[in-house]
Amino acid sequence: MTLRPGSLSFLIVAISAFGTPAFSYAQATGPRHIWVYIDTVLAADTKEGVDPRLVPMMPKLQGLFSFSTYSLVNHQEGETECGKMIAFTIPSGKILHVQPRAVDGDLLAMELVLFDGTRPMMTTDLKLKDKGTLIVGGPRYEQGMMFMSIGASTGPRLLTPAEANTPATPAEAATTR
């Protein structure tokens, strides 16, 4: 087969105009929505027990910490798209930026940046399993510490039975959706 002048140009234009099936499919699916959940928890040694809304997290928390009291200070959730940043205000006055970067199978690649005012305190890139949770330790207090539980999923989160049966607190009324 011989190529005449201009036939290579025609081939490149044809491929560009019609694309390949995989490329066309990727464009047709549109942006990937990611749901992000942030729980701010105060852990202390005051022997006041566990906030009922945190009962589903207790096996994980007891494996990481040895406090006697766990209280949910704030719950926030929001929806974004891959490549778009979403911001959460943490009760300690800090701001957490979460930017999902990509979805690869059941892993979500994300960038987290924690700000104290305009100064970044922590920046990290990570891969989190879909519907997984990352716990980030925070500042220590007199009797304990505050930490964040950061979760993300490619589909809306289903409430646990404890969450579904627990009335909203004033802090939850301020959640982002």
C-alpha cells in the first residue's frame, strides 16, 4: 500500500474527528462524583462513655487510641467531582481542602491540605479505598485529643442504624450537602 501526499493528513483528521470507541466512551460518562465525609471527634479520658453516633467506628478507634470518652463534635459531608476541590471548616478553626484526583477501580486518589488560616499545616496525597476512612490525629487537649475521620465514596453513603435512629444535633444542622 502506498500513501499519497495528503492521505496521511486525512487519516489523522479522520482519527481526530471520530476518535476511538474507548475515548468516546470516556467522554460520554462525564465527571465522576465523589462524596466526602468529615467527622471531627474529641477523645478524652473523662470516663463519660461513647457518643452513640460513634459506635460503628469504635472497633477502629479502640485499635488506634486508648481513651475512655469519644464525642462527635461535628459531622460534615459534601459532593464534588474528580479534579474539583471541596473545603470543610474544622471546629478548631482550621480548614480542610479535599481534592479527589482520580478513581482507579476501588481506589480514590486524593489530595488533602489542612490550613491554619492561610498557612498550610499539612499536605498529603493518598489513595483511599472506596467507602474507606482515614483517621488524622489532631491537637492534644488537657485530657485527650481531637481528630478527624475522613471518608470518601463514589456513591452516596448509607446511614448506619445508629445514625438513622439518632436525632440531629445542632452541629449536624450546619453540615454541607
